[in-house]
Amino acid sequence: MTTPTPSNETHTLGRPTIPAVDQHIVKPTNPIIAKVHATRICTVSKKAAGFVRHIEFDVSGTPLENTWHAGQSFGVIPPGTQPNGKAHKLRLYSIAAPTGGETGDGTIITTTVKRVVDEHWNTHKLFKGICSNYLCDLQIGDEVTLTGPVGKRFLLPQNPADHDYIFIATGTGIAPFRSMILDLIKLNMPSKVALLMGTPYESDLLYHSDLTNWANEHQSFTYHTAISRHITPTQSKKLYVQDRLGEDFGILGPMLASDRTLIYICGIAGMELGVFQTLAKLLPPDQLAQYLELAPEIANDIDHWERKMIPKKIKKTKRVFLEVY
């Protein structure tokens, strides 16, 4: 694995220097064959509303070994063909393993996969996601075709200790943050880190035991859950991740006011609008300007913002990292 080198960005006013990392070492035209090393349910309960698995792949002895960095993705090419007879297209999955992999020697790459099972709105027929169900059906020792790594922006800075972090995730958007938090733990957690994790039900929380333990072990890491469809013993009302920003502003406010802090957002498309609206309501103009640049005509009409305004009228600064799907 090559050592990251600084990009042309400068470290001023809290703006990070992002490392230059390798991409597309393994191309779709010449993929590698990996083997499933482990697979397990990673929700709090096996009776969760969704089926989500943490899946590990052994890439030892292949060009993908020890090539990725926390925050990147890798590609999966599912077997079989589409109805038109063409091979299935590659799907990208966020890497949940830290830089160096689960075992530290670059051989085990991981991801977090939710089975996609739904009913087609028009035909009423069952719809099953091709790649998600293929991956979740795999057994230890099964072979799978992989490519990658991919991604050059959704990364920790060149010098992670120079910054503090607010990570905001929904669902399987937790995957890159698991990798980043583990990278920071390897550095003895040199920064303040707050993770905001949103799920519909408490039973859907992912890696909950690990995250709770890490928060107990590291004073500078705080773990904040937001459950949107029911009340829990520790949450007196239904909350989305953007609501958690306000509920825990006593902790998060000082972080947002600091020039050190970066915001990373990963999850279902549309979540970013709620987060941006909440930031605009909570922060004074001078602090908000560190994270968002707003067109003058919408600055005082926050409740009527629409997602189509991003990025033309609502533009994130280099202190905000966004990856939604």
C-alpha cells in the first residue's frame, strides 16, 4: 500500500489536507477472486426490521491486498446475467474495515450489506436486490469477484489529529465510519469524535455493542443514537439524526464552533437536507459559514429548502464530506 501524500489543498481555517490515495488498482476488466472469511448479522437483534450482515473477504495474495484506506469502497460483480443476457453490472460497497484490514495485515476487507427485499409498486411482485441478496447468501469459503478500491474524497485528512469529527450516519452508512473510527483508535483516539447514528427502530442499530464499548473506552468518543419510529428507554420522543444535533447540542455545539471540526455525512439520499437545515437553525451565521455557503435569497427561509437546491444554492464547504446513495 502506498503512503498517502498531501493534495494541493491548504490547511487554513480548519480546511483539511486530503491524502492522495490509489484507486482502481483492480479494474472490472480484470477482477480478483476473493473468499468469504466471515459473515454475521450486525444488527442489535436478529428480529430487526431489516437483515444486515457484516461480511469479510480474504484478498490475500491478490492485487487488492493492503491497497485501501478507510472511507473508500470496493466493487462486487455478482454472477449471472440480466434479462437482456448481459452480465450483471458492478456494485460498489463502502469498506467497513480500517486501513490495513480487520487483522492489520491488509488481507481482510469488509463491508456492511442490507438485504434489499421489497414489493414492486406497480406489479405487486416481490423485488429482490440482485447483489445484496447474493452477498448475504454467501457462506464462509465461497468465492466472490471483487474490484477496487474506489474513492478519493470521503477520507480522513492527511493528519487526522489536526481535526475533530462529527460523523452522521443512517443505516449501512455506518460502514465508512466504522473504518474511520478504528483508524482513529489505532492512533489512540487523538481527536474529539461524535458519531450520530440513525435507524428506524432500536433493533436496527448496527455494530451497537462495539460502538458502545468504544465510547466507554475512549473519553473523546461519544456515540449518539436517533430512533425515528418509536420511543426508547433513553429517548423520550422519535428522532432523526438531524434532531439529535439539537438534542445533544450541549456536546455538539462546542465542537461545531471549533475551527478543528469536520462533518462527514453518509447514508440514504435526502438525509443531508435535514442536517443542513438543522445546522442553519442552530449555528450563528459566522459559524454556519464554515460549513455551508448559502444563496442570499434562501438564507432566511430555511423551512422551505428543497434538496434540488444542493449544491447550487446550498453549497457545502471543504469542511463537510458527503456520501449518500
